[in-house]
Amino acid sequence: MNEETLQKKLLSWFARHGRDLPWRRTYDPYHIWLSEIMLQQTQMNRVIGYFERWLQRYPDIDALAAAQEEDVLKLWEGLGYYSRARNLLKTARLLATDFEGKLPADAHQLLQMPGIGRYTVGAILSLAFNQDQPVVDGNVERIFARLYDLDSPVKTKENHQFIWQQAERLLPAGKARWFNQALMELGALLCLPKNPRCRECPINDHCESLRLGITEERPVPGKGRTIIPIEVATGILTHQDKVFIQKRRATGVWANLWEFPGGQVEPGESPEEAVVREIYEETEFRVKRTEKITVVRHGYTNYRVTLHCFFCSLAPGATQPVLHAAQEYRWIDWDELARFAFPAGHRKLIDLLHGGKPQMAALG
């Protein structure tokens, strides 16, 4: 493989075909950092809108550092993996306190920041500061698995190390910003997981798996994930035209997000029985009546959740809960729900009912 020829072809291709993305217009370190965090586990077309709205609200690191976590989570709502947003806020506060509101151009210092690992360090240093640092994401792994015909899964320790070494070795000095983006762009646009567009690839004459006619067999798949199905029941609990919401604890799944009370349906239990039991166990509220709304399905990394949704009305008695599964509660108007950040399943339920205020009075 003539590496200098490969570099020139790839850089030339990127100069002609690289997409016009908002963070590529400035290469501001804050913009690069934010975009890389948002792009983790999220498709490009969804990220662009979030990225632009975020910068309108928090145009620089100091503005983000001064934000309230609840506002940050609300702005992040819909992107999922909320720990990313919490780590952005934690890191912004560290940067505002110790680095004058700027990202350091130093790998060791960046690695001390919450939510910044080896990949993000490489992206920040190469894209924002044009340092000769490699970047390996899923796109790059796929390209190298085909380029070098790796006949075992890319996530093995040996292949992981090999790919990072090759990514570093292939970097043309002083051009890391462009070369790393070119590799990732090639994977996003041409070297696709299925039906790769090999004829259009600028480095197809360097690809060993194409020469062997086995591009569809690379990368070799790793062990598949086991998806666990979970049945959950949740209740929109109403009283005197108000809706009850509670804030999840500061640790654990969906930390600090708001939710309707509910929980997992136990064996032998109906969803309606589950929602009544869960509301009592979480709040000590008694429910006098329930009405099925819908079933919402939502997939997470390792889980497939079936969410049974009910309107529930509060039985006569106390209106102040005893919280056993949350840190805070509120009785709010239906229109206020838009102000709070909810997990994806609950937000889907809210969006389903968004056409107008539900007829809760019939239950209460």
C-alpha cells in the first residue's frame, strides 16, 4: 500500500465531498467538543438541530458553566444517554474554574474531564487544534477492517490496538484536522455497514477486502447483544385538574429526570394492578380509578420497554406524597409538562397527548 498516495486521494476526496456541518465552519474547541459528545450514540441528522439550539442557549463554556442542571437536561431531552449532558455541565464548570473557560490543548488534562475519553481527546486535539492525534470511531474501525481485511471482530484487544496504531501511522503531518474527518466522512457516506459504495471510494484500490470480493463480510461481527424485554406500567395521576410528577434520584438510571410514577409489571400481575401498586409503593397515594390510555414501546441499548400508560385519579385523602423512589415532586398544570425533562418513553406519551389537554376531569 502506497500510504502517501492513499493520504492524497482521501484528502482530495474530502475537500470535494465533505458535508457542510455547523461545527466545521469554525473548528472552535467548544463546538468540536459539544458536537463529538452529541454524536455519541446519535445520528448526524438529529444532532444538527440540537447543536444549533444548544449554542443559542449556551454560546460558550462560561454560559454553560452557569446553567442549572435541570435546564441542561431539558435542552438535551430526546438525545438520550443523559449522562453525556451531565458530564458536559460538570466539565464546563471545571473549565470555567480552572482553565479560564477554555478547553486545554493537552491530552492528559483533557482525559481528567468527565465524559472525555481517548476518542474525544483525539477529536478535540486534531479537529480543534490540528494536532497530529488519531481518531478512531465506528466508521474508522469499519474502514480499516476492510482496508486490511481483519478476519476477526474489530473490538478484540489485538484489532483495537492495531487499528489505533494504523490510524496514527497514516496521519499526514500537519493535516490531522482534514485527514481524520476524511476517514470518518468516508465511513459515513461510502464505506457503509451494508451495501458499501465501493466504486465511488477514492481509496478502493488500496482495499484488501474489495480485492478479495468480501467487503460485505467485513467487519466480522462480534457477539450480539442480548435484548431484555421489560413490561412497565405508568400512571398520569390527577387531582383537581393537576398532574403529579416526581423527580428521579440523583444517581441511577435517568438520574434527575422527571417522570410519572410507575414501575415494572410483576409476574402474574396485570398492568392495571401494577400501576396502582407502584403508585402506592412510590408515593403512598391510593388510586381510586384508572383508565388505559395507550401502550408505548421504546428501545434502549440492552432493553426493549413496553410501557402501559394509564390515567389515574387520586383517592380522597392526602395530597402530599411520602416519596420512596424520588427526591422531589410537584402538582402541575398539564401545559407545564413541556418545561420538564422526561425519559424518552414518558415524553412519547406526553407527545401523544399533546394535541390538547386530556379530559382528566372525568376521572377526578
